[in-house]
Amino acid sequence: MNLPSQATGSAAEPDCLEDRLQRFATIWSRAIFPVTATSLTRAEFEQHLLPLARKLRDALHARPSGTAANAASTAAQTVGGALVDAHCTDPDALSRTLGVVDAYLVLYCGNDQEPAEDSRARCARLQHSIAAGYARALRERTLSEQEAIARSALSARSDAMEALHATETRFRAVFEGAAIGIGIADLDGNVLEVNDTLTRMFGGLEHHVRGRKVNEWVHPEDRPNVWDLHEELIRGEREHFRVEKPFYRNDGTVLWTNLTVSLLRDAEGRPKYQLALIEDTTERRLLNLRLRYEATHDALTGLPNRTLFFERLEKALTAGEGNRFGLCYLDLDGFKAINDSLGHAAGDRLLVEIADRLQSCATAPGEMVARLGGDEFVALTTGRDTGHETRELAGRILGALATPVMLDGREIRVRGSIGIVEGAAGERTPAEVLRSADITMYRAKSAGGNRYEFADPEADARAITRHGLTTALPAALERGEFFIEYQPLVRLGDGGVHGAEALVRWCHPQHGVLSPDRFIPLAEHTGLIVPLGRWVLQEAARQARFWHDQFPLDSGARPLRINVNLSPAQLHHPGLVSDTVDALERSGLEPGALCLEVTESALIGADEDLLKPLRQLAEMGVDIALDDFGTGYSNLASLRRLPVSILKLDRSFTQGMQQHPADPVDIKIVEGIVSLAHSLELAVTVEGVETGAQAEQLRELGCDTAQGWYYARPGPPDRLHALSLADAV
């Protein structure tokens, strides 16, 4: 098909979107007007196409899934039907329309903000819908013509005695001039008469058609009941039937048709003839097959895509009792680095090579490989012993990936992580299976990659719970589901309350009260830790100010101190200093009453840019505590350059002191740390104090403050001074 030449400039040059739409309608009308039987001028025909072009543009912009996608498909089918209504019934009209849509719809009506690959995929689906709508409308029009022909035939036979000449003339006109094939046979199947259209369908030689019997036109792809329907018609048990049927032409090619066979009776009502109306659907079928292939296969690798994979998986999961399935979900390790370093073109060539290797791994009956998108592939196997087969399939895949790939003269080593789900058919839905495989794949990747892992229901449940908590975090902060508990900090010298550490909790509507280890890592991963940490800082400062007002101090006494934990993400956030100043000013809390706790691991190897905000806060009078000291690789000498004033000694150093007599090694270690810390003018706080013996030993070693369950568990702010002083172990 020759389309109008493409414009040389950018499609974005017209003044507005309507101009681009008008241009698309112009190209469309020029393409199909020459093959359209219409009384309109070309300009009038172009205006007739403009609303249809607008529908295609809106369908192209529709969301790719759900109700919007269904509406877009319906709109495209409406366009196909409108072409038939506009007398665009020449076979070239549809192919030219699809050519114009394929070449120009995205160019003139596409969304510039959307990836071109997505727009092209949506355009391909619209072509399929246009063709389907065109076919349906043409079929309805043809069926109307068929019914008219059938009525004419019956009328001609029944009125023969009254107006034989007129009826014969009318029937002959319809018979010879019809756009569909018509044949008449007796009840024994002998073909008595055919029109020229039917002759051309079968190759153009009339004697090749008239010289055959109806029952000789059997085809291997006939529907199982087509000849049963024919026998019922011959016996007079039905008046007509309609089926899709293939025929062999004399040259061996296949003719696909919509076949309608009607029974003609004599004046007494006895069956006498059979009338066949045949519509050639070969080209339309080939077009649908091509569009179906494009819609179900990946354009880059040629592998089945997500759509076809889900069809096969659905079939495997609904197989009969005793059938099993195995699924390998593959994600390439480090593929983004290859794309970033070598470019997307090299990345695409790598994916093509990987796809070829994967296909060679799944060649047994019941096995298939598909590309879900990006660097994610799936392999599916079905049968009776898929447990062993799936393990072997995963091993073959990893083996195929082990051979380096040559790209632009470079040797690229590819690794992959595979999540395996294997089980009996009928127990899970495709979405559940794929979700489990995805979770398992990430578990394999977290374990180092280049390996496979089998699905574990408990691990799946934990991952699903984590995902649910992650998605609920933002709304939880807005709804005020977080609250703070306070654990007292006690002076070891006199046993008085020195302050408290603020510990955030989440009162989840379904899971109850969650401790920080359940959601803080999720908040850090999503970035919500910054607003959550800001809220904790503001609430803790407000509570500390309330304590100061509630418990006035004697002259010269230091106010209660509030300790607030800082995450690594907050340390890197540019608003750390301003957020802290804002919390102090809003609450009216003195800087000296605030202590920010930073984990030792967060400050290992920290450069001056990271330390600068902490130095600013320390200069304001805010205490900086090095939390979990002793769990990392820092040393006391490195503390000289850090703006810290307090060491929080990790509980692992003092667990040996919980019982009497204390572990002498632990005593020596803590004694040395305390001595050196004090020489650097650093206060020492001990975490995890759980017994009175432990507290007494730490006091004798010179530790300044302590916290733990011996004194009190974290609780509401009004119980800050309610110390239990009871052994917790």
C-alpha cells in the first residue's frame, strides 16, 4: 500500500493539537478516498473522518488497563464499524487505514510525555480493535445481504407458478451480482450451480467446483460438529446453520470462510435443495493472526510476552487433577549497570542474546519462556513431576547465563537470580503464583544472586506484610497512628532520673502496636523516615518542655534531657539543622536539654560535609551521643574529630555483669573504655541494664548514666519517674 509521504519536520510543528489531528485526518482521507464508494467530495470525506480521528487520539491517550483500556478498545471498534457505514468496504480500505494508523497516529496524536514503546504497543492494540470492529460491521452487513438473498431464493421458488419469469430474472440478478459466493446443491451433495464469485474464491475454474460433491470439502480444521449440523439440515431437522469453515483450493492453499447453509423445500414442504452462502475471510483471518502475534509477543526478543504467558499459566493452573506446574522467575543481576555504562542499545542486544539462550533451555513439551518486561523473564513447565523438572530447568538457565556475552568487543558476564514456585494445579491464581515467584526471586537476590530459591509460604507472608506496612506508612503518619514511649535515663551516682530516650511506636489498625524494628527500616527505604523523624523530634521536644514546667528545678540543677534517635537518612538531609532549631523554638526547649543519638555505623568514615551539621548543633549546645558504641569499627582515637559528647555503650559489653560475680573480661573492657572516654571529656551511658548487680558494677566502674528494664521499660510520659528497680532476668 502506498501511503502519503511523511512530513519532514517534527509532528509538533502545527500550532495546536487540533492542527495535528486535522493533519492526521488529511493523510487518512488521501489514503482511502480512492477506494471508497461515496458521493462525497474528498474534502467532505476528510471532515467525515475527523471525528473518527479524534476518537482514535483519545483512545491512544487512555490508561493502559482497566475500564479506560476497555473503553479505548470499544472506541477503536466503533471507528472500524464507521468505515463500513461510510461505504469503505473495498479490501484495500482496511489495510490502508491500518497502515495510516501504524505510521502516523503516534506521530501526530501521541503523548510526548509517554515512552514511545508504550505508545506503539497501545497503537498496535488499537489496530487490532479497528480491524475487529470493521470485520464485525462488514459481517453484519454481509449477513443482512445473505438474509435478503435467502429470502429472494425462497420467494423465487414459492412464487414460481405466479411470476416465473420475473422471479427467475430477479433471482439471477441477485445470484450473479452478489459480492459473496452462492452455490446450490441437491440433498445428495451434488453441486448444481455456483455464481462467479464462488468460482473465483476456489481458483477461477467452474468445473473444479461444480464437479465435486459437498462432502468432499472436508478439512482437518473443521469444527467437530459441522458435518453433524449438515446431516441434520439434509434430514430436514434444521432450516439453516452458520459456521466458520476452511476449504482447500485446487492449488493446495486454504480458503477461510463464513459459511451459511440453508434448506430449500418444495411446495409440499419436503427438503429439496441446499443453498450455501460463502464469505471469504482469508485476508481478515491472516490480519487477525498477525495482530494477535504482535499483541502476544515481545517486539525486541520475539519471546511470548506477559499477555501470552498469563494465558498459558491460567491454562496450566486450571488443568485437571494430578497436573502440576513449575515456574522460574528470572531477574538479571546488575543489568542497570550494563545499561548505564554501555547504553540501552547494547543492553537490548544483551537481552536478545539472553532470550535466545533461555529458549534453548526450555525445549521439552510443556515448557515455555516469556519476557515480562525489562530484564525479567519467566520459564514455565507443566506435567506430573514438575518439582524435579523445575529444579533442572533453573539449573540449565543459570548454566546458560554463565557463558560470557561479547558486546562491542567486551566480554560481559551475566548473572541472574531465580525464584521458583512449584505446586499442584488448581490451588492458586496466576497473580498469586507470580507474586510468590517475584518475592522468592528477590530473596535469592538478597542472598547474593546468581542462584535460585524455592518459594516459602512463611517468607511470602512476611514479605506481603512488609509491603502492606510500607504502603500504609504515609497515611499512618497523616492519621496520627504513631506515638512515643519514653525510657528513663538514670544517673548511676545518685539513682535520680536524668532524662529519657524517645522511642516511637506505631499503633497499626490491624497488627496492633508495632515496635521500631518492624517499620523503621521500611521508613528508611521509602524516605518517609525524614518526616517521621521530624515529627518525633517535635513531639519529644514538646514533651520535654512540659516536664520542665511540671517539675521545676532547684537553682543550678540541670533540666531533664530528652534523647532522640537520628537515622542515617536524616543525617544526610539538608534540613537537619533547621528542623532541630524549629523543634526547639516551637517547644521553647533549651538546646542543652536535647541529645541527638547517632549510631556508630552511620559515622564510620564520615567526611566533613556529613559532620558539619552535627558540629553546628553541638556549637548551639545540643548534645550528640554516639549510639551502639563498640558494634562498628571505630575507635576512641577517632572520636577526637567527631562532635560527640556522650558514648552509649552497646549492651553486648555488659551482659556478663548481669549476675554476680561479673565476667572479669567484660569489667576490664568497660573500665578501659570509661577511663579513656572520660579522659576525652565524654560522658558514658550504658544500654540494656537489666539487674541490680549490673547497675552497681557499672556505677563502680564510673559510668555516668544508664537505661534498661531494671529501671523501667519504655512507657507513657507520665510514668517517667516511676522506676521499678527490679531485675528483669
